[in-house]
Amino acid sequence: MLWGRKLKASGVIGLNERNANYITALNSRRLYPRVDNKRITKSLAAGAGMAVPELYAVAESQGDVRGLPETLAQHKSFVVKPASGSGGDGILVIDGRYGGNYRLINGELMPESALLHHTSNIVSGQFSLTGQPDCALVEYRVQFDSVFDEISYRGVPDIRIIVYRGYPVMAMVRLPTRQSDGKANLHQGAVGAGVDLATGITMSASSGNLRVRDHPDTLTPIAGHQVPHWDRILDIAATGYEVSGLGYLGVDIVIDKDLGPLMLEMNARPGLNIQIANDAGLQPRFAVIDALRVGGAEDASPEARARASVELMRPFSPR
Amino acid sequence: MTLRYVQGLALVCASLGLGVFFYKQAVLGLPLSADASRSAWTIEASLRFEARPGPIKAALRVPALTPGFATLSENSVAGGYGYDIGYEDGGRRAQWAIRRASGEQRLYYRVVVYGDPSIEEADTTPPFPDPPNLTEPERTAAIELVEEVRQESADAASLVSALLRRVNDPTPDENVALLFDGRRGGTRRMSMLIDLLAYARVPARSVRGLLLKDEQRNAPIATYLEIHDGVEWLFFDPSSGSQGLPNNFFAWSRGLETLASVQGGSGLELNFAVRRSQLDSLDVATNRAEQRGSLLMTFSLFSLPIQTQAVYSVLLMIPIGALVMVLLRNFVGVQTFGTFMPVLIALAFRETDLLAGVILFSLLTGLGLAIRFLLERLRLLLVPRLTAVLIIVVLLMLSISVIAHQLGLETGLSVALFPMVIIAMTIERMSVIWEERGAQDAMKAGAGSLLVAALAYLVMGIDALEYLFFTFPELLLVILAFVLLCGRYSGYRLSELRRFGVLSRKDS
């Protein structure tokens, strides 16, 4: 440790520590495709009984891209995303049609040729982590629950849960803003709101590296909102451990107004801004789970772990 | 456990690197910096004689064992003469021969030596000498003198001291007078001393050499008495009796024979000239290692052709640049495009200088980026688009060079040295980030890359470092060890102090 004694005292994990002590130690590289390729994630999750958005079509080649309009004709709204994308790059959310054009969630219109070009870029690997040829997924566009309407600007708010050795330890809601162009991506300007893991109620919030109180577009205070289906959300997050096999995992969940919580994707290198959103470091929570492991008191089933987590994380709830 | 393993590995790498480094530095004497030079002496022996009709053979005793000095090179200048070096009892001999010659002949033998305290008298222990055959009454006098001296001494060294004291006494006793009368100087006196020591069963021989001083046109020959005490050779000044050699004494040859001889010539004159010069210590060390047959130097970079050496002296700096990047990325938290892109840009800066390099790089990426945005509208597939960007980069480089040349800005020509593929990839990555994350992120990463490149360039441009790593490439193992340790650094990056600043103010 060269610097940052104060940060260490508050249990904040830095990028170096995350990479050196958690990702390399707990996340075996051979398991990465399970989460880096959303197509694999989807089929594994479906196999484990996890609720996921329905897959409409897969474009594996430029030929598939040309056949896409036929499939798309059956769906009013849908999402196009790269199977191996990162950080939300390359995702297009279409929520309807206007004339011959597709309408994006921000209201912009996109001609079919532009949509197909984007899809073909995905297939060539423009958005993939390694630049390798990729495939494009077309899937159900989540009809998000209105619960977050007051504190989000268009787009789909999602819930990020850090799962450590199978136990959910920290959660946040990512709220799209005008700046983030309706995307729930903190790097693009979305607001991150910490969620009390024990109750599922939103607490503090952060935008960038700063703490904020209100949503920048709706100007509504962010704290105090109850995330619905919280128990099921924790179950889904805990199941992510069985599906991915990763000891340090980020599970992204969205809430559909009809279908309830759906697992959107998982991340083997979840970001660290969740600590700012929660106004708390991850390290003490990891220590609680590590102690459990030493004590041999691990719970076998995802549901049992999710319930145990609620109790284990209660000391970290705000008073 | 992994941490221990990494630390152990780093320790092994570091000690291996440092071990070889210290061996090369301390034992082989490779200098730590490029400008280190040391004194060398060029000693030239010249033989001059008048040729007589018929074949001519000339011989000169030349240095063999030279305690305190190492030989860098030796050669002969003698027009038309056959020349070779032979070994004979007690040393080496240079020989010249020619079928016929006329007039005054000059033969030169030249040797370049430098002081090297590690070179010692590496000679075998001689057998005890047989008692010499002196005739009476010298025999009796010699035995008596030796017996008296033996009584006054404890070992070979003190015996020689005592003997020399007796011999050098201004009022010699009758034995000394008898033995040395008529042998006051030169070879015969030395011969008698050696004979006397033979009675005392002390191996002894005469050593002749030069006292190396700055500049001597006609250097005098100094003679010392060398005796073996059963363990090592000891030196005595036969006229003063003092023990030890002056450290500028260069032993030319041993034995009592004349230094030079000629057959078929007359009026032989032997003359020594000494000249001091500065030698590149690196040459000296390389030469010394070669003489010792050191494998390390045989397989060193110095054995490569000069052009390849030049390439490696640059290549060896790349890890240094990469190290700078590790520090900036993992300890400071600077964002860059690609992992090694900044180092490659830094390499290009070596040719352009920093300021011109930064300007050219910004110009190139800026223009490339603008054109890349135009290309975006054409909706090209990925690979053709990348190729188009690459071609445009090359065209831009071309036009920058031509325009700069027309404007008389010669540095503009060096734009050709930028790694075009890397720049094309940078433009592509930058435009994607620009679109996805906004201009701010793209500019941040671009500026970060330039900052790292500039710092890496400055570090890679330190001549002393370049020399050090070229001479001691094993130091890369030390860098490797350090990088391994960096790989397990789990502390915060400096940028994270800012990033998580809100969290640290709360606690503690």
C-alpha cells in the first residue's frame, strides 16, 4: 500500500485489488465465456430456471443480417445487442415503428438500412471485447415496471447485484438519465442508487464520482423507493453463481411489468462504482462471507444463500 | 500462496539479474557508464641495425607474464619481414626474418597494456635450484656468505633482504668484496645474486621491465630480482634492497639473456618508447572477458554485428517504456488506448523529438478522426473500414511530409516513422469511444496516451539507461521481477483517491 490509508479504512476496493485479489483468484478464465457471451449466458440461465428476456433471433453472419427484417416484422419493440459486448456498447433499443423507420427510445428515427448496418457491425466484431467476429442478439424489449418512472429518464433502469461466492453482498439500481441517452450505464452518465440489501429500498445515489440526492432530469429524490420483487431478485442473483461458476460476479436484472425480474446479463469484472452509489466499501462485506466459508456454514441452495445474505448484510443497512 | 510464489519468482529473477550484473561489473570490469575510460599505455620497442648481405634474423623478448597489467593488443611493424611470436624458456620471443635487405633496418614491436590489479603472477612453482658450479675461492666465500645471511633471517623474503643489505653495504666485507668485485652492475651482478640464492635453495630470477610514465621517448630498462618463497613470487630492488614492485612497473621479460639479438646485421640498438592514451573501458572489459574465455561475453550483445547492436540498443529500451506505462496505469491510473500503443508512439518520438512528435501525432489522429467520422456515414463493414482508415493514415502521412517539406519544416518528414497500423487502430478505437461514451472520454484517453508516450519517451531517451541496459541486458530480469511484483499490487491507484474521494471523507 503506497497511499490511500483512509480509503482502506472504509473498506473500498480499488481496481488493482479487484483484479489481483478477486478476479484472478475467484474467476477462472475458462468460465469467462459463460458471461462474456450473452448467448451462452442466456441458454445456461434458461437451463437453471432463471427468468431471462426471450430471444427472438440470432445473427451469426452477414447473411443472417439480411434475413433479419422478416423476423423483426413480427415484433413491435425489441433490443439488438452484441453477444460479446462490454459496458452496454452497441445496444440498440427499438420501441416501435414510424413509417418505414424504426423508432429508438430517445425518439430518434432510424432507417432500416442503418439498423442493419449496425447489426452487421456487431457481427464483424466492432463491439466485441476482443475484436473477434461476434453474433448479434435480437431479444424481447423489457416493458419496465413503472416503479422507477419518477427517478429515471426513458430507457430501462436495471439492478446490479454483486454476488460474492454465491452470496449477494451489494446492490444498486442504475437509473438512465438524459446524459446517458437512456442507457443504464454509469460511465455514460446514468445515476447509480445504492439499495439496502436487506430491504430492497433505495438509499444514497451517485453520479460519476459524486454523491447526488435527486435524479438530474426528474429532480425527484432518489432515496426511499422500494424495489419490487426484492426476494426474487436476490434469488436470481444468487443463482447466477451456479450458472456462471464465478466467485466474484455482477448480475444485472431488470423488472418487467408483466414478467417480473429478468436476468439481463452477468459480468465477470463488475465495476467498482457501486461502492460510491452505496456509500460503502465492498471489503467488509466480503469479509463476512469469507468468515462463513472458514466456519463451514455455507448454504447449499441459491435461495438459502439469498435468505442468509439478507441477515448477513443487515449490519450494513443504514440506521 | 500465489503471492509468495510471485515474490519468490521475483526474488529469483532479481538476484539472477543482479548477480550477473555485479559479476560483469566487478569481476569483468564493465563500466557503469559510457564515458568511463581508463589509462592505457602503448609501449613500442624499436630495433635498429645495419643490414649485412645475406639473410637476416632478429629476435626480441616480448612480455609474457605481466603482473598488474593486462594486454589489449600487440602487433609488429616491419616492412617485408616475416614475423612470428614463439615461446621459449622463460618467456616469449618475437622473431623477424628476411632473405635480404640493405641499409638501416627498423623493426617495431608494439603492445598496448592497461593497469589491471587482478592480474597476478600466474606462474608455476619452480623447483629448488641446484647449487651452481662456482670455482674456489668464490665457492667457499659464497657458502660462508649465505650461511651468515641465513642466520640473520627467518624466511626466504628476509633472507633476500639480508643478502641485499650485505651486498649493497658501501663497505663490503671480504666475502662480498671477493664475490662482487668487478661485478658491480648489470647482468653479472644479478647472475651472482641468483647463484648465491641457489646456495640458499631459493629460486630466483631476474625480471626486466619499464616504469610506465606519461611520455617517454627513450624509456630506461629497470631490473628487479624475483624470488619464490614457496608460495608466491616476490620482487626486490637489487640496488636498494627494498621489497615490492612500483605499481607502474611493467615486466617486459625474465631471465638474463639479452633482450634483442640480430643475425646478419650489425650495430643493434634497442629503444623503448612509452605513450599514455585513454581507452574506452568497455573495449578493455570486453577484451579482458574474451581473454578469459568468459562465456558471458562470448554470448553478449557485443558479439553481434554493429548494425544489429544498434537495433537492440533501441529494442532494449522498450521494456523500460513499458515499465513507465505499468507505473502510470496501475499506480497512477492514467487511461490509454491499447496496452502498448503509447510505447510505440514513444519509439516514434525518438525520431521526431518530443514537441514535433506530439504535434504530428495530434495532427495525424485529429485529421484521421475527422475522416473516420465521414466514413461512418458510408456504413462500411468493419474490416474494409479499418483498411480504409489505414490507407487514409498513410495518405495523410504522405501529404504532411510533402507539405512540411515545401514549407521547409524538415521534422515533418519524420512523420513517416509513426507506426501507421497503430495509429489507424487508435483512430478507430477513439472514434468508437467518441460515439459510445462521448467526446470527453475519447479526449481523456487520447490525452492519457500522449502523456504516457511523452513520459516513456523521456525515460527511454536517457542515454545512461540505454547504455546500462545494452551493456547489462540481465538488468531486464530485475525489471521483470519488479513488474511481477507490480502484478500483485493491490493498493489503490492515485486516480482512485479522487474517484472514491466521497467515501474516504466519511470514515476514519
